[in-house]
Amino acid sequence: MQYQQQFILLRKSYYRPETSFGYTRKDVLLIGVGVTVLGVGLKSGLEFVGVDPLQAGNVVQLVLVLGLTVGWISTYMFRVANKDMTYAQQLKDYEKKVMEKRLESLSEAELEALLEQVEEEKRQVASGDQVK
């Protein structure tokens, strides 16, 4: 039972999910307000400099649409390059849950043997021996 508790604590501390920026309602609202303020500020700035209001609106629209599109595409390419896509994340989550189920189904003796094997591999790695 002691070993199962160790594994459960290890698993909980290791897999504690942290939400990245942009995945909560508050973040989405902040992004929306930020883009709106940016657009209004850019248009007002162009008008202050002397650009025709109609042309200033067109320029702001073009800059924001192109900027947001290029920004979104770049984040997509970054996620593809880092294999942080939805399918890959779902596969990782599935594999993690399968391993958790297997771990929960192990008996006390099997857990002890597994811990001993892990400790032996750690010692081999630390001493420079090759792990089989």
C-alpha cells in the first residue's frame, strides 16, 4: 500500500495541469478588449496625424486582419513543429491514463519489484553503465 501511495503522489504532482494564457474566458475577453483598443488607438493616431478617417479605417482593418492572421498561423505552425496539436495531446493523455490503470492494477509485490528495478536503472545510469 505504501508504494501505491508513493506512485499516486508522484503522479498527482507530476501531471497537475496548468492552464496557459488564452484558454480561459477572462483571457479571451482581455484579448478581445486589447485588440479593440489597439484598433481604436491606431485609427485615432492615424487621424491625429492627418490621414483621412475613411482611409485610416481601411489601413487599421488591413493591418489588424493581416497581423492577426499571420499571428494565428505562426502559432499554429509553432504547435505543429512542437507536436503540441490536439491529437498528439489526446494521445499523450490516453497513454498516461492507460499507464495509471496498469499501475493501479499492480499488486504490492509487483510495485516493490518495479520500484527496485527503477532504482537499479537509476544507479546504472548514475554509474555510467548501459541500461538494458
